[in-house]
Amino acid sequence: MDHVVLLQKILVVSFIVALFWKIIRYMCNLLHVEKEPVRILVTGAAGQIGYAIVPMIARGVMLGPDQPVILHLLDIEPVAEALNGVKMELTDAAFPLLKGVIATTDPIEACMGVNIAVMVGGFPRKEGMERKDVMSKNVSIYKAQASALEKHAAEDCKVLVIANPANTNALILKEFAPSIPEKNITCLTRLDHNRALGQISERLDVQVSDVKNVIIWGNHSSTQYPDVSHATVHTSRGEKPVRELVSDDKWLNDEFITTVQQRGAAIIKARKLSSALSAASAACDHIRDWVLGTPKGTWVSMGVYSDGSYGIRPGLVYSFPVTCEKGRWSIVQGLMIDEFSRAKMDATEKELVEEKSMAYSCLD
């Protein structure tokens, strides 16, 4: 009889424990509400960079491992079949975070409700073309896409322009999408920033993650100024200035700058194709830091609308050091600028002024 009573007690306790854990799991499910998907537009999605970036976005590299996404892929009619192939591969990859794919050649459909726009598509410079010819083609492209974004994108849409000339394409987009806040239109110089980190990492034989606060000033072109004046390296003895550790100002002021400025051309020479993987990765870095924030004490480089900081003419899209918090970027203020840096910053500003003038002459 005692054994029967004991067995009954054990069964009751087991039932209570099972019920308890069932309630806990139910409460956890109530608390764990899946985030709403973020709609991300990628233009030029059938191209090299597009093909490299869409799986990164779908895997969570851009917005994190718990953020569902819906991809809007846009490209031109002649590559519609290839674009559909990209969509098929995304379906076949079965990314858990990917909640939908829209592949289209219609800018209005592509821009509908997007929260983030990654503008990869543009007209590449071909043999025999003058800079103004390329500028004219891209002005037309970005004028049309700006109109579609302004009318159909989500209210607080963040825009990243990658297609060259990136700074000036971003400026044109801003001009023809006046209702999109200027703070929401940026261009990619994070690729150059990452290249600078990589060069310092190799030179000092340290992990690239231990190097921080390089700066890319100015244009995403061969006039850009990669600056290590404020960069540091994390060592066993604490943070140390890059200049102190490299201990070779001639290399830092000459070969290092030239290598970063001309890295894109070096990759074309080696691959017979332009940078794709590194550009896609840098674009993910740019958006991730913009949306989720930069680590405390660390800044990154972004092409943003100049407010006159560091004496740079307002009304240009110029690369500055920025920190990001709560989806907003801020230019780092109060950095000392020496004579060497001032001359480099002014030279790249001059090129951007010329590009702006050329772009506006194309509009006229």
C-alpha cells in the first residue's frame, strides 16, 4: 500500500514539474517576438557586387543574426534573366532570416517600402569614354532612382551609394530626393577604411581587429587621404599610436597612402575584375555600424553630407570620421589636423568641387 501511495506522489510531482516547464516555455515564446522584416533594396543586383552582397545580407552579416529581411533586387532589362537566377539561388540557399525576395527591373516596384537602399548599380567607364560622359550617364540613372526612392521608400529610408563616382552620385541622389533627410544619404568609403586597416595590420603583423581609428578623408577616388594620425593598435601594453609602432613616417606618408588609393586598380590588374567581395563586405560593415552603432571609442569612415566640419565646403558628400548611435551618424569633432593632412584634405575636396560642377553641367 505504501508503495502505491509513493508512486502516486511521484506521478503527481512529475506532472507538476512537467506543467511548470510547459508554462515556462509558453512564457518564453510570448516574450520572444520575432522582429518585423527589414526591406533592403540592392540595385545592380545581378552584377558582381550584388551577387556577393545578397547572401551576406540574407545570412545576417549586415543587420545581425536575429533580424529577418526581405530583399528587393533591381537591375536593368538586359540582365533580367540573370537577376532571376540570383533570386533562384537565394531560394535554394534556404536562409532562415530571408522572408522574401522581389526581383524586378521596375524601379518603382523595387523601391516600394524599402528601409535600406544599397545603390550598387551604375554606368561603368568604358574604353574611350571621357569622365563627363560617364558622369552624364550616372546623373540620369541616379536622378530616376532618386525619384522612385523619394516617392515609394519608407519614411526613414537609409541610402548607401556604392556605384562610382560614389560621392557625386550620392549628391545627385540627394538633389532629386529632397524629402529624404541629408543625414540619410551616404556613400561608401568603408572599403578604403578597411583597406587602410589591412595595410597597417600587415605592416605590424597584428590582428586587423586590434587596429582602429584610421580615417579616410574626401573622395572615393585616387585623391582620397588615408590618415593614421589618430589611429591606434591594441597591444599587451595598452593602446599605442600607429605612427609610434610603425616608426617610419616616410612609408606612412607615401607608400601606405598610395597603396590604399590605388588598391582598386591593383585588384583589377590581378583579377581582371573590380573589387566585389571586399566591397560587399564593406557595405555590410557600413550599414551595420550605422544601424546598430559603433563600439565605444571607435570611429569609422563614411561619405556624408558636409556641414562645414574641418573647413570642408558644405554641400559636398565628403568622407569623414564618424561615430554612430541609435541609427544616426555624427562627425567626430576636435581632431588636430597638421599641415600635411590639411593639404591632402584640400586636394580631395578640390576634386569633389570639380565633380559637382561637372555633374550639374550634365543636368543643364
